[in-house]
Amino acid sequence: MSGAPRSEQASPRISAEDRHIGLRLRLRRQMMGMTQNQLADLIDVTYQQVHKYEKGISRITAGQLHIIALVLGVDVAFFFENIGSHPIEADQQRHQRLLIELTRNVQHITKPEYRHAICDLVRELAGSSDRQPVKLVW
């Protein structure tokens, strides 16, 4: 047995790589419109474990990462994209969540003409961002 008792040993630190993979996991899960509970059921773990994966608290084994990638419909490489780059700032995370929510909501619109109208509106608003704001009448 080594040195200090387990309770006195320093807890393992969350590595930048584990945190990055966890953030990518959460991003893809949210893109799919899936809850932590739903993902947990599909990969046969608890929702608490999914939470720990997403926070980088628990490392994901290679086998588990492969299963997660299959369930989420991505290649394992997805979780490693841009690894080593600067962590995503809080504002960027909020922006990404809004984009995911917008995309998911537009996908749920059943009438194609409505989806096209939303895209046209967003395109117009984006193009007019340098000009005066467009006044919408509801």
C-alpha cells in the first residue's frame, strides 16, 4: 500500500482533454435533442454518470466512447475535434445552446413553407445587422 490513506490523497484533477471530450459529448447530445436520462438509458449507465462524463469528472473508456459515438450518430473523432484549443467561453456556450435550440425548433416545423420563411427572415435580419433594425409587426 502506498503513502497516505486514500482520504488524504489529493483527488485527481480534471484534465483539459477529459473536459473537452465531455463538452463535445454534451454538445452532440443537445444537438440530438436528447436528455441525460435518455442517453444514459441508451448506453446503460445512470444519468449521474452521463453528467460526470460531460463535466470531465469521469473518464470515458475507449469502449464506452465507441458506444456513445454509435448512439449519437457520430464518429469517435468528433469528440476530439479542436482538442487542445482554448476552452469555450461562457458566452460562446450560451450562443451555441441558442443555435442548437433554434435549429431543433425549426426542424420541428412541419410545413416546409414556414421553415423557408424562418430561414428567409433570419437571412434578412443577418444581412440588415449593419443597417437599421427591421421593425416586425405581430
